[in-house]
Amino acid sequence: MGLTLGEGGTPLLPAPRLSERLGCEVWLKWEGANPTGSFKDRGMALAVGRAAGRGAPGVVCASTGNTAASAAAYAARAGLPAVIVVPAGAVARGKLVQVLAAGAELREIDGTFEDAHALARRLAGDEGWVNVNSINPDRIEGQASAAAEIVQQLGGPPDVLALPYGGGGNTCAYLRGFDDAGRGRPRILSVQSAERATTAGSAIRIVAPVHRDRVEAAAEIVTVTDAELLEWWSAIPRLEGLLCEPASAAGVAGVAQVRPGGRVVCVLTGHGLKDPDAVERL
Ligand code: F0G
């Protein structure tokens, strides 16, 4: 068996109260149910598993928090060291706990996610260490499994898929997954923050998305303010019982703005327990 912590196979739940509010048939793909609490586990299982299989001495990544938590857990599982580079003071507490608990080396830098990413890429050049950010194609391949699951769970692709847009790796993964499933692509709403540099959705605090060209070519970009993001982040648990982290509400906030109609899957990318300080914004 390849490297696994039991990722994937997450629930796709009908959301009747959100549907009523948003004038469409809403389904929620609950990625908070993954082992470390985010969709990153799908791609990390493959990327770290393949790095270990090739005899890499370790893995390295930059992160706003979830990639970090996932890389640390899968590296521990594979028996490899992990070096995690994050912008100091910008990562939610639960995610830092996950990194430290798994014994990864945490490097907090004074700078942005982009600075962290540049450093992680440089470190990966050393002695065969493997970068496990989404520029690693194994990450995208692994994350594509979510699209195949949705097609199977609904008996076909939805009319619309709405998801948060940070660096854009997950949008690329869904594009690939729907193409591979061979039943056609839904309309894809990639929902970004209007306040990329400062958003309360710390997971998507990314100013220069690395996959921008592909996302802009193949998906529709929707831009939401933090007020919209937080309004829907607090509505989702009240209406449907699922507490996601603030960034993860972007898909629902985008659907509220666009009102696309039809059968709509919103991806809730990460668990709310990762970001306990966000409670002040409820
Ligand atoms: N939702 C969550 C919970 C995330 O952690 C991220 C990205 C996204 C959405 C956006 O996905 O970048 O593929 O468009 N988190 C990365 C990280 C940047 O380091 O954990 P994307």
C-alpha cells in the first residue's frame, strides 16, 4: 500500500437551507473530514509517498498553514524529516500545533507567503530534498481525486463547482479531475479575496497566485470582500452544522454573489477547528 493516512472519500452533503438562501441546489464537499483537516492530504499522500519512494532525504514546503500541517503529518508517516517555511505571525494556531506535534522543523520568516515559497524552492535544491508545494505535479494529481469522487457521488458532474482561490493549485486539480472523469466540466467559480494581502481567511493570504495563468484561462474568477467571506463563514455552521475555516467559505460566498442556479457543489476546503482565534469574528 502507498503512503496513506486514510485521506479522501469525504462526504458530499446536500445543503437544503443554504439552497433556499442561494436559489440553487447546493451540495457541500466536506474536505475538513480529511486526516489533517484539509484537502491538502489528497495530494500530500502522493507527493510525499513518491518522494520517499525515490529515496529523497526529506521534504520542504512553504505554507499559509494547511500544506504545512499536511506535509508534516505525511512526512512523519513516511519516516522523513520535513522543513516548513511560513510567514511569521500569519498562520492559524491549530495548524502550527499540527506541524510541531508531527516533529517537523518550522522556519518562521519575516516576509510574505511569496518569500516563504522562494526560500522553500531554494532549500529543495539541496541534496535531493523534494518541494511538496503545488508546483510539484504529484500534488495536483493527488488532489484531482476530489473531482472524481463528486462525479461518482452525484452520478455525474454538477452544473457548477465553487471553491476558494489562493494559489490556484486546487482549481487546477479539479480541472484535471473532471477532465479525467470524462463526463464534462462544470462551470468553475474560483473565488478569491478582494483583500489578498490581509484577508481574515489566512489560508488564502497569497498575493501572487502561482497557477494564475491556468486558473484565468479555464475558470471564472469571482472576488469577494472579507465582509462577504465572514458573513457566509458564520452562516454555514448555523444553517448546515459544518464549521469550516474562514477561507473555506469563499466558494459559498462566491455563489451568493453570482447566483448561478442549477446544481452547485461548494468545496469546504478546511476544518474550522484549525483556526480557533477566528471565533472572535463570528
Ligand atoms: N482553502 C484552504 C483551507 C487552503 O489552505 C488553501 C491553500 C486554499 C483553500 C486555496 O487553495 O492555493 O490551491 O488555490 N492553502 C495553501 C497552504 C496555500 O499553504 O496551506 P489553492
